[in-house]
Amino acid sequence: MEIDPFTLVITVVLIWSIVALSWYGSPETLLLQACLWTGIVIIAVGLGLERALSYWQHRGTPLTLFLAIFIEKVTA
């Protein structure tokens, strides 16, 4: 099994951010540090969704519609 280098870097950075949070985090800075790895979580979820859709190609349209409705409800 070959792992894409981009996926590996995103996974390692996400794990490091979560583990290191307890080392250098204080209650005053936890929100700031959580904001720093939110983008990485979004990228990781997107990569997982992309891989799932490449495996289940027939479910792409319903999932796309669901995500569009979800995003519309969240941003409204």
C-alpha cells in the first residue's frame, strides 16, 4: 500500500498538533491553537471523502447534494 506524501504530511501534522497541544497548551491559549489546526482537519476530511468517492463512484451525486444542502444550512 502506497501512501500519498501530501496525505502523510497532513496526517502527521494533525497528530502532532493534537499531541503537542497538551504539552504547550494552557487554558488561555487552547482556543488559538485549536484554530490553527482546524484547516488541517478540513483537509484531512476532504482527502478521506475523495478516497471514499473514488471507491464508491455511484454515490457521488447523492453525497454532493447532501453536502450542498448541509453547507447551505450551516451558512444560512
